[in-house]
Amino acid sequence: MNELLKQLTEAVGVSGAEKEVRLLIRDLIADHVDEWSVDSMGNLLATRRGTGQYDMRILVDAHMDEVGLLITDIDSGGMLSFVGAGGFDDRALLGKVVQVGPDKITGVIGARAVHLLSNNEYSRTVRTDAMRIDVGAKSEAAAKVKIGDYAAFVTEYEELDGGRTAIGKAFDNRAGCAALVELLRGERYPFDLIASFTVQEEVGLRGAEVAAYNAKADAALVLECTPAYDLPNEKDASPNVALGKGASVYVMDSRTIQDPRLVAHLMATGDARGIRYQVRQPGGGGTNTGAIQRAGAGIPVATLAVPGRYAHTPTMMISLDDYESVVRLADAALRSLTPEIIRRR
Amino acid sequence: MNDLIRMLVEAYGPSGFEDGIREIIRPLVEPHVDEVRVDAMGNLIAFKRAAGGQANPHKVMIAAHMDEIGVMVSHITEKGFLRFTNIGGVFSHTLMGGRVRFEDGTLGVIGSDRIDDRSAIHPLSKHFIDVGATSREDCPVRVGQAANFDRPFEARGRHLTAKSMDDRIGCVVAIEALRHLPADIAHDLYFVFSVQEEVGTRGAEVAANGIMPDVSIALDVTLTGDVPEARPMDVSLGSGPAIKVKDSGMISHPGLVRLMRRRAEEAGITYQMEVLDGGSTDARAMQLAGPGSVAGCISIPCRYVHSPSETVDAEDVAGAVALLVALLTGDMEL
């Protein structure tokens, strides 16, 4: 059992309320970094000094927030209205168990039973504004929830397929956080490694914008979990990354064209070390690289991601082989990163 | 000037992949400036220091973007055809039968899926690139590689037609202005050949964060209203460079607009005023970067923008050079 992934995915940290997961990560890294701090937005920043070989500061980022819900109203019968914190497919919500507020009150996103639906309703998607979270309370006071509380999904981490596949909530992006924790626990790098566990990625890369501004880094690597789309498909169309085919290397998404020198370095490292990787389909999506690349006078960036099925639903699935490929490729590429690779003349 | 234009517009440089075009431009500007450097994102920054004795000269940033729209391979079919995504604003009705070229010289022809309804325009996703491969294994291109549209430069009298006039013609204006500027300019000039404008003025944003200019001037193309059934717009080819008042991303500094008009009139340069209904330029990024700057734009009118046959008028280009030189030569009390 990968205890790191279990702890990190089961911790709660919806965009805007990341304290619990931040404290967990702080405890996981405190003994392995030279200094750490929390900035004004709640980003956890840590420095692991290098061997002194290169005078470089390399930022490695993983956002620690997860998509969740924000309570907007409590009616007299104790039912909770909510909006999404981060992007959702409404169809993924009905019937799911959630934990509400700092006291983790258990609730369920109620759905009218199929027996009670008319044909007309049966074919329509229920929107979040028509949904309620039911915490079993009979009155507003009994609900013990405040407007503004956050709610997260409740999904226990489990390993399948003889331990090579895992399901759980919030692999996006606790998988990246776990990988970054592993990098911080390894041997020192030839340069200062600045780790940022950032907040509010899911609502618009907000944490990374300020973290990168303060990091004053010479280059950056973002560790992510990217949606896999590898389900059966009759057409020879454009699938996205697939589970089990290795770490995914970004080239371009809607926010960022990755630095071609760093992309080439990642691929060359993978080829040389025999670490499996796949190129993520260029096109839509966006990660913290978008904010980091354009922080201050600019930072060369690249992104490595663990492919994950069913992103932004209560349960994601990843391949632990892919996860290990991300850790190994990130580690090897960082160890072989030289100032020449990012130097501009 | 046509030789310079041909050299720049026929070069490869989709957004994010500007290394080649940058190395073409660098030796052209080096003789005319005090320092040339490349920043973290790849912007080429040519610095010309204010003439001696100037106390606290204005920092003036002039930006023309080197990048051009293009495509990127997203999938290779079993038979070796390439599916692709856009880099910047690619219109799908310009694609069918067009040609693209990869950095290594590989030429691709764009085809489209079967058309059942000739009145509908196929979306980009129903097009593919044929590079002559027969399978994934013999395909010379990988997922993630970028290509630009391929089309030679043609001069038809005053009308000059090519791919990537947007914005290599702005680069030409900047280079020609550097060649014609007198030695004793009262301002610190930063000529920036920026990257990644077509995907959201990303290069100019970081360049401006690094430079922190007082005054910013973009050199870019603008649309015209002088073709059949055009969207009404009071800019036409051959009526001179356009002084931008507003586009959908920026309102130019009114004092800078007034100064541009005055300098044009003093120098006898024919000009037109531009109000653009859509789109924006690096001026937006420079206006808003850091503590903000006084921003404006000298536009080169261009027909068929974001097609492989972008067309400008040689006299408008010469006028833009003259206007930029006149503007930078004088004082800039705004």
C-alpha cells in the first residue's frame, strides 16, 4: 500500500480551504527541507538546498487543492445548497457522500429515487442549483453547518490489480504532491530546489501566480495529474493519454506552450534511462505552468503528469507504474539539468 | 525592403517555436543597438541607450511579435495521417488544400474528412495533414511537433502578400526604424521582438515585466474595411499607417495618440485612425504589466489576416517606419 498516496488523497483541501492538507504535507516534508514557510495566500513553500554545484534555483510545483463544494445556503429543513469550487460535471454529483466543514459532518447529495421520476425528468441532467446536501438534520440549527463551509468527497484510497492500480479522490493533484514529497526526501540536487505546494489551482491558477513571483526561479517543473481518455473508442481519433503508458509530458495546452528545451530534456532523459513516458495530446486544459511561465520576467517551464481517469469526479483511477515513472523521470531530469540547458545568449 | 520582408515572412516561427526567426533577426539589429539579449521566454530585446547627458530618460518599449499562427500534431492515425490542433487563431475555412511545413522542412498537405454538406464549414478537428506517410511507423513527425503555413512571398506592385505578415511586417518596421534612427535619441529604447503573441500576448507581458517601460508602442497589423462586404471599418490598404485608438483589449493613451498624430502631420506622413472591433496586440500586455505604462500602437493595415495570403501595402509599411522614427526622435512629454 502506498501510504503517502493514501494519506494525501484522503486529506481534505478544497480550493480556498487547504489548511488540512497543508499541515499534512508540512509534517511530511519538515525533516527533509532546510526551510519552509506559508505565504499570504496559503501556499506552502519549502527550500531544499543543493550540493552547491550550480548556482540555480529550480521551482517544482504541485497544487494541493482539490475540487469540492462550497455551501451557499441552509434551508429551514436543514438541507444545504451549494456551488462547485472548481469545475464539475453535474452528472457526477447525485448520490455521492460528502464531508462538510471543519467538523467533517457527513452528508449525501440527494437524488430523487428512480421510482419517483417521470419519463420527462429521467432524460434531463439535474443541475447543482437544484441539488441539496442532506446531512440528516431536521432544522437549520441541527445541521451544524455554516454558510461558507466547504465540502469534499469521501473516497477511501484503495489499490487494485495486485497493487498496480489505485482509486481514490483528489489524485488531481495529490499524486503530484506525493511525487514532490518523494523528490524532497531524496538526495540533494546540484541546485537549490524550491518546492511549492500551491492553493487555488482549480479556480484559476491563483496560488501559483504569487508563489512563482516570489520563488525567483531559473526554471520550473510542474507535477500534475492529467485526465486520461483511453476508454474504448471505435474511431482512430485523438485519444488523450492512457493509463499504464508512462508519465505524460506536456507540449502545449490552452494556457502554456512548454519550453521546448525542457520538453526535449525530459524526453531525452526518459529515452536514456528507459523511463516510460507519453506525449500528452496538445490542445485544451491548463495547469499552473500558465501562471508560472509568466510570473515576473518569465520562467522556463515544463510539466509532467500522472494520467488519471475520471478527473473531477469523486473517484479517480491511476496506474502506480505511471506514478513511479513520474517520480523517476522528474528526479532523473532534475539531476541532469544543467545551467546550459536553460541559458539564453 | 522586399528582400528583408521575404526573408522574414518565409521563415519558420509558430508561437513557442521562435528560435529560428530570432536568429534571423538578431544579426539584423545588432549593428544598430548597444546590447542584445534574450529573456527567459525567448523574447529578443535590443537596447539602444539614450544619448549621453540625459538625466532619467524615458524607457520606451517597442514591440513587434516574431511568432506566427500554426498547427501542432495531436495524433497520428494508423495510416500515418496527422490530426492537429491550432496554435493561435486558425480559421478552419482557410485549411483545406493548404500546406504546412515543419521545422525540419517536412511538407504536409491539409485534407479534410468527407464533406456531406457543402454549405457547412468543417471544424478544424475534421481536417488532417498528409505528409506522405503510410503508417505510424514511417511517419516522420511526432505528436507535439509544430508547423507553420507554407506560402511564398509575392510582391504585386505595392501589394505584398505572404503568410505571417502578422507580424513579421511589424518586425520589418522595427528593423527599418533602427536603421534610420539618428544616433542622438533622448530616450532609452528597448526594441522587443516578442514571442507567443498569437496565443495571448504572453511574451510581451514578461518582457514588459522585465523592462518596466514608461512608454510602450506595439507594431502590428490591423484589419481593413476596404474589401467587398467587409465589416465596416474606416481603415483601408494604401491610406497610410494606422494610429490605434482602441481595440477589444486596449484603449490607447490619448496623449500618445495625439503625439503620434502631431508627429505624423509635422513629418507630412499620411496616416489613418484605427478603431478595431476585435482582437488586440502586445500593447495591451505592455499597458498592464507591472505598474502599467503609457501604451499605443502603430498598425499596418492588412487584408486576409490569419490566412496564408496576408496582404499589406508597401507605402503603408514605409509610412509606419517614418512615423515610428518621427515619434522616437522627438521629445515625449505626455
